[in-house]
Amino acid sequence: MHHVDCRDDWHRYRCWRGAPAAVVAWALLLFGTAATGTTQERRPNVLTTVAPLTNIVKNAGGPFIDLHGLIPGGMDSHTFEPMPSDVKYVAAADLIILNGLDLETPTEKLALANKKPEARILKLGDQTITPKDYVFDRSFPKSGGHPNPHLWMNPIYAARYAELMRDALSELDPAHAAQYRERTQQYTARLTALDRAIAAAVATIPPQNRKLLTYHDSFAYFAPRYGMTVIGAIEPASFSEPSPREVMRVIRQLKREKVPAIFGSEVFPSKVLDQIGREAGVQFIATLRDDDLPGTPGSPEHSYIGMMLEDVRTMVTTLGGNAEALQGIDPADIP
């Protein structure tokens, strides 16, 4: 997903270094104009953070950008600390795309200290919603001053992200602005179809079951869009394990709310979830994702849309609904 094409100008140059001087001079004379054009058409280096953002910009930019995702899929983006070796990616970037809303503070500090003067930092969340739309919750309390940053879990906000990426890429690389527009138009049409399919699938869940209790507070902007209610999250704001008192509070809440399941994540493993499920008499599902793409790189489902389809299918079927509305949605990236 993040590999740079090895057939670039630098590697061609290295191959030519061993050629006889006369051959090199002849080749440069014959192909000088073409070589100059190739240099001028260097693809922009784009650096992103979490896997869903990387995948969205991949769809917007396609083969016209060199893309690198800094935070590996499945890693906790809230506690991710860049390595010294990541500086080279920051220093090479023409465009640095962050989710913003205080999700990647260490990465932003690294970028500000090491980026090229002309490189732009684009913070998507900050340009998608205003402070009046911020959601504060258990994992992101208002007292901490950091709003819930998981806007991308709402496909409408993801479409806005794609449009912001399109505009930034077009400004950076005007020669391919038409391609960025076309690709983004195709992609946002898919996101609109995904949004409608999710709404139809969620509508099949019995109304009394349209409640989400998750380990990590990832669905604050998803649930209101589709008429679901986030009744809580198990993980404290410190991202540590919940205390015994907090565990008992969750168990009592589950018994009171009478929800059929609680949802965890492979990214946030917790030993207490099984215990909570057993004592509350509810099913525990540990496979919801918010920044880890399903499948393997290159497979159709290894995408932002694939992640959303898998999450919604899991939620809907577990909570007593029917996920047939999702069947017509293609998870594959724009070619």
C-alpha cells in the first residue's frame, strides 16, 4: 500500500553510472528533452498517518503520487510515537496529511521540526467540523480538552476528507488536477452508496438493540448518523485498563440496558472484556476496527470501505439485524 515505485529517476541514474562515458553522453544528448520532462513530472511525496487516511488518499491520488503511511495498521494511533528513522519520510514529504483534532500530536511535532519549508501540513478533521460539532465522551472527556478524533468512521466525513486531499494534491500538482478530480468524484460516489447501504442495514436492527458499548470510543460520529446510541466505552481516557470499580459499573449498565453484545477490537486487547461479557450475560465480539484494514495488502477488502463493511456487518448481525443491504458495495480501491 505504501511502496514507492522503484523505477524512478534516481534508480535509472544509478543503473547508468556504470555505463561507459561515451554511451552516457550519447544517451543524454539523444534523450535530454525526455529526461528533463521526467524530472519535471516527479510525483509528489505524500505522507499520512493512520491506515484509513492512507487508503483514502491512495484512492484520490492513485498512480500520480508517492505515498507512505507512517502508522502501521493495527497500531494504537493515540499512543504512537514516531521513530528517529521516520524523519526521512517527513523530510522528503511535499504534503503531510494528518487527521488532526489532536490525534497525532507527536507526529505533528516531528513534522514541524523536520519538514521542508515549502511542505504543507493538512489537518483534515480541523477543516471538516467546527468546535460546536466536537464530541466529548468517556475516552475523550471535555476536561482533557481533546475531542474524539474518529471522524473517518462516518463515510460522509470520509468523503469530505477525500475532497480536502483532492484540493491539496491539485494545488501541489496542477498538471494532474483533472485526474485528482475524476478519481475523487468516483470515490465519493462509492462513499455515498456506502452511507446509504449502512443506513439500510442498521434500520433492520430492532430499535431496542441499536446501542453500542465498545472498548474504545471509535463510533462517536458514526452512531448519530445511523440512529444508534453509544451508551459507553470501557477504556478510560488514560488508555489504561479499567479499574475493578469501572468494570462493575459497566456490568451493571449492560444488565440495565439489556444490549445483546459488547464490542472490542484487536487493536485494543483487554483481558477484562471476556469477564464483563460473562458476568453481564452478553456476547463479546472482539473484531471491530477503526484504523486497521481487513484482509491482506492487495486484496479487495483491504481498504477503508472494506473496513467499514466488515464493521457494520459485524454490528448489524450481532445486534439482530440483516446485513444484506451491504452486499452491493464494492470494497476495492479505484484502479
